Amino acid sequence: MRMPVPRLRLPALLGRAGGLSEPEVAERRQRYGPNDILEAHRSIWLELVRNTASDPMIWFLVGTSLLYLLLGQPVEGGTLLAAIVPLIGMDAWLHRRTRASTEGLSRQLAAHALVLREGRRRRVEVSEVVVGDVVEVAAGEPFPADGLVLAGEELQAEESSLTGESQPVRKRPLREGLPPGETPLVEWEHWGLAGTRLLTGRATLAVVFTGAETLYGRIVRMASRRGRVYTPLQRAIQGLVAVLVAAAAVFCLILAIVRWRQGYGWLDALVSAATLGVAALPEEFPVALTFFLGAGVYRLARRRALVRRAVSVEDIGRVTCICSDKTGTLTEGRLRVTRTVPSSGVAPERLLRAAARASRPENGDPLDEALAAAARAQAVVEAPLEVLATFPFTEERRLETVVVREADGAWAFTKGSPEVVLSACTLSPEERARWTHEVDVLAAEGGKVIACAQRRLDAEAWHGGEPSRGLRFLGLVACADPVRPGVTESIAACYRAGIHPMMVTGDHPETARVVAREIGLGRGAPRLLLGDELEARLRRGERVCPREVDVVARTLPAQKLALVSALQAAGEVVAVTGDGVNDVPALQAADVGIAMGERGTRSAREVASIVLLDDDIRTIVGAIAEGRQLFDNLRKSFQYLLLVHIPLVVTAALIPLAGYPLLYLPIHIIWLELIIHPTAMLAFQKHADPKALGSTRHLPQARFFSRSDWVAIGASGGVMVLVMVLGYEWSLGGRRDVEHARAMALVALTVASASFAALLAGLRTRMARLLCAGSLASAVLLVQVPALARVLHLSPLHVVDWGLALAGGLVACLPLVPGLLARSQPRAAAESRGAPPPLSVPAARRL
């Protein structure tokens, strides 16, 4: 990978040993600005109020609660006002999280820098660093800006939080000068980047980009400019609520006018309109959404997935593509010794001891740490009497040698690139060829292979040089980042459920390919694309077919963000996993951003909507199962609400419009709402399949309700309207017994409510059974007990009346049966064979 260098920024890059002068510093600060990554925030709380006030759900709940209070129903009004609190709290939490994520990003940066100006070294605030400054960076310190390495030896940088590269990155000084051209491209190995840390050596850096122009700064800007986006379900509910509110207002006005013209007076007209309004207002829908999302948050927390944005519980159930980081998610995130191949006559413990002797784990090199850990596990490492000399690894030498004094004399231990170490050992051509073949075999397994050798030294004859010839070859050690347990099974479950998993990593393509093949991506034949190739395709306007790519390697943050956008444009609902600063833009842009809680940076955790407490992809699969179950539960709850509200609202308007006395009084509406509310909230809380994405799980359908669902809802509601109107007319009789007629209609609706809930919920939970039984019991108690019936302006029913009500409720359920049977059938035979089910990807994004 290469990055551009505007030549005009560094007119005398290699010839200015003394650094900039103070006038030059002032001029460059004026031209390029201060080295500030973060933008200043203004009117923080005003912005929060503005965002919250733009949510129509808030205003709907406020208006509805005021209406209840004006009608003298403080319990209903107070309940709705209380429901506003979690919605406003969610907005405030999201705002705080965005601020905290930006602050977390700033903590990755340097606070001070050692600059060379006018021939003197000065320690200044990092914001005072300007383009063209010469900066010295010591081991363990972060780079203060993006620049070119001018000098330094044995340089290694830790860039995992920025680029996703899991291994230390070697850095080399740019000794030959800039390539020709006004904006030459310079190889990645010559760059020191803000937000990364120098592990070894001491580097001299010429600053090229500062502040927002650094790679780190561009990441922050991409994250902070992402606005609030409503989920499809939220938009669908807002649209449904708007339509129902408008329809209720029109019907209330019509009913008031008709009742007044029928001669019932203004009071009757107002009571009729208010009762219809209370019955028709769909306040249950936003409240149910909030309640179900809260239940989903709790269930995901039990699966060790911390939800930071409640609507993500809905989104994760609609996921069709998972873009997963490799290191720490699919793999364990740390190197381990996986194989030792000792030479003839060499014990494995002796090989590990030599490798550990030639390592310096205190420098933070993951390879040295892995070798030392393996040696400690075998109890083969004891401190040498004295370290006489160290010849560290460099890109040119490609090996490391440590000379130590031990009880039996002086020894030189060497480890490094196999071809270099083999050439320094006393081996025959046949032996060297055999070991070269063994190296190729181990490398094909995706590990990092090193060779180890040793040599006894004559302390008297040795004069301090590095022993580079006559070494005894000890063998090979292979290190790898092991795949996490259960990842292969989780990938297979994703394919069965119609979810396309992808690996997006900054690692070397061959390393990524080996891991992808091991975990089953692409069903054992992963299709790989480089980040630069992806960027070139998108720049040419080509579409990237998501189902034809399994691995994207060597990706930069902007490329990862572009991939997410391309997948979303193709109709995918995208979940992105990540742990570093480089993942922040993609986590923010994804439909569901999932951060690693154990090893992730704070900025990644804060910007993500879900944080995994165990960094395990199996948790993601379980979370998707919970999200899909939530979608199904919520769909059944809304279906129940519509099934009950259609006959309730239609009869509340139709019977008074026909000139009959009011069917429902306010106390009847309260009774019905006390049945409807808890049933809608609690009867449909089915838990996800413990096998996560089992073979019978369905993707959330293209729309919240399909056309056949709407037909079934309309048919069932129409049947209940007919049952209630006929029952009302029949019970009214010649005596015009209004109380008996009202009781008949209310019992029929109550029986229908219990029947709908029993059919949709399947009576699988104890709560569903209790609620259905309680609905029927309330009807029996309030209607058949004369004292209670008088309070509610009702009269007890006869056995025949109850039989008709029960029959009507059961008949109204019949249109729903075919749809429920279709959803309960097993999945297609293709899925039972392990093949992914057919999926209309663009449709999966819609409700």
C-alpha cells in the first residue's frame, strides 16, 4: 500500500537537518491549521433537544396523554407520559455515546511531541506540531501526526487499532528521497501514522499531514458526520400511527356531526367523538415497540451481548450479511506456538529453549511473547547467567541472535527467516532442500514459520561479532493466531440461515485465505478481494456482488466503509464487527455495529450499537436468533392489536352512526384497554430457539405484514364486526335493552381477544395462558355478577348469548390459520441439506 505526498509541503525534506524556523512554523500553522483531530462542538444540549423534538413518536405520546388527562383518565395519561421517558433517555444516551466515542478517539493520540526547530529539540503540545516539522519518536510513544520516517533502526510500529494489521509493522527510513512527480506515492513502510505506536527503535519523522488531514483524522470525521437514521420498523410504525391518527380524527369529526344532526345534542356528540378517539388512538404501537426492544436488550445481555442502542435488537434480526474482523473475532487475537519440528536428535523442549533465548518479549513483539510463553509452559526457560550481546532483527538481516553466558560456557542462539538461518547452518544440500520443503508445508497452513539454530562459542576467541556461520540447525517453530472454538459451526449456521459471512481484515491475503478456508468461508473455497481492488471497482462504478466475495484483505478504514456502503446499496442488511479505531467508520455506518468488549478500543465500543462481552462470533449468531424472534414476537403483537382494534373502532363508530345508543362508554374502553395492553405486551414474549439459528428459523419477511397477512387481518376483523353488530341488534330486541346489547358486544370482543391471542401466541408460555384465561374470566366476572354489571351499565347474558359469542370468536380466527400454518412448516429441502435458502436481498431491507 502507498500514500501520496504533496511535494510542496516538504520542499527540502532531506536537507533540513535543523528543522523549521519560528516564522516558518507560524506560516504553516496559518496555512494548514493546528494539529487538532477533533472538531469543537457547539450547543451540545440544544442539539440534543432539537434531535429529540424531531421525533414524531414523542409528540404523539404527549398529545395522547394530554387527551387522556382531559377526559379524566389520569392513569392512562400518566402511563403514556412515563413511556416518553425511555424514548428521551435513549436520545440522550445516543448523544452521550457519540460524544464519548469522540473523546475515546482522542485518547489514542499523543499529548506531546519532541520537535526539532532551529537546531534545538523542544517538547511541545501535540496541537502545535505543523506540516514540515521534524519529530523524534521513542519506543513506546505514539506518532503525533502522519509523516515520513527519515531515520531510525530496528523500527516496528503497532498499527492494529488503525489499519487492522495484527502483527507489528516494520518501518524503514526513506533514504533514497521522494519519487518523481508533484504528488508521489510512497510505500506504507516509510510512514509513521497518528494513532499508532512505535514499538522498537527511535524514529525521526518529517510531518506531512496534521489534524483532520491525517488518516486518523479522516476516520474521526467519517464517524462524527453520520447522522441519526431510523430503522425500517420505526418508520413503518410512524407511518402506521400517522395514518391511524388521521383516520381517527376524521371519523371522530364525522361521528360528532352525525350524532348532533340525529338530535342527540352536543354533549352526546362530544362524548361519542371522545370515546371513539380514545378507542381509535393507536398508542399501543409505540409503547409495544419500546417494551419489546427493552425485552430484547435484556435477552441479548443474557447472551453476553450488551446493547447500547435498543433499536439494534430489531436490526440484528434482519441481518443478511456479517462483515467480521479476523483478529480477535474469528481468531483468538494472539500468536501461539502451534507446531514444533525439531531436527534429528533435538528434543522439542531444546528447540523451544533456543527460540526463547533468541527472543526479547519485553519489547512487546507478539512473536517473541508467543515463543517465551511456549517455553514457560514447557518449563524449559531459566535466566542465563549473563547476556553478552544482542543482534536484533532487521528487515535487511531477517534474523536475531543473542549471545549468553551459561553454566557450561558461552552460547549463541539464533532465530529468524528460515532461508536466512538455513544458509548459516552446516547442512548438506539435501538436508537444506528437505527443510525448505518443510517450511513450505508449514507456511501453507497459514502460520508464521521461523527457524532456530545455536552455536557454542569459545569465550576466549570470540571478540564480539555476530556468529553468522557454522550454526547447528535445531528445527522449525510455527506460530499462528488460532481460530476460536465454535467459529466453524457458527459460519455454517449463518449459511443455513441465509446470512452471508465475510472476513474483512487488514492482514496479508494468504493469511486471511488460510483462516477463511479453515473456518468454512465460501464453503471451503473462499473468494478473496484486496482492498485496493475493491476501491478500484467502486471508483469505476462497478457493483460488488456481496454473494461473490468471502474475504477482503489488506483493507484500509475508508475501504471498509466503502464496502459497507456498497453492500447496503445492494440491498444487504449489514452487521460489522470490529475492535479498533480503523473500524469506527464502518461500525457507525453499518445497520448493526458490533464491537469487541474484551480487546476492543474504547472508541470502537462507544460508537457500536452492540458490544460483545466475550468477543465470540457465536454470541453474534445467538443475537441474530434473538433479533429474529423479537421481530416475529412484535409482528404477532401488532397483528393482535390490529385484530382487536378493527372491530373495536368500527363498531364504536358504526353503531352510533346507525342511530343506536352509544355502544361503548368510557369505562368500557378502560376495561378493554386493561385487557389489550398486557396481552399485547406479555403474551407474545417467546424466547429464541436455544440452538440459535436453527434449520427452521426464517429471515424476517420482506414487509412487516405481507399482502396475505393484511387480507387475513381484514377478514378476521370484518367477521368480528359482523358478529358484534348482529349480536348487538339481536340482543337489543324489541325491548331496546341497551345494557344487554352492550354486554353481548363486549363479551364477543373479549372472547375474540382471547382467541386471537391464543392462536397467535400458541399458548406456549405460562404468561400467555394466564392472560387468555384472565380475559375470559374478567368477562364472566364483570358481566355475570349483577352488582358489577350495574356499575358498568351492563346486564348478565344467557347461556345462548355466551355460546354465540364463543362461536363468533372462534370463527373470526379461521382466516388466520392458513398463514400461521405456512410459517410453522419446516424450511425448504435445500436448507435441510445445508444450502442457503433463496433470498431476495433487496426485499429483505424493506418492511
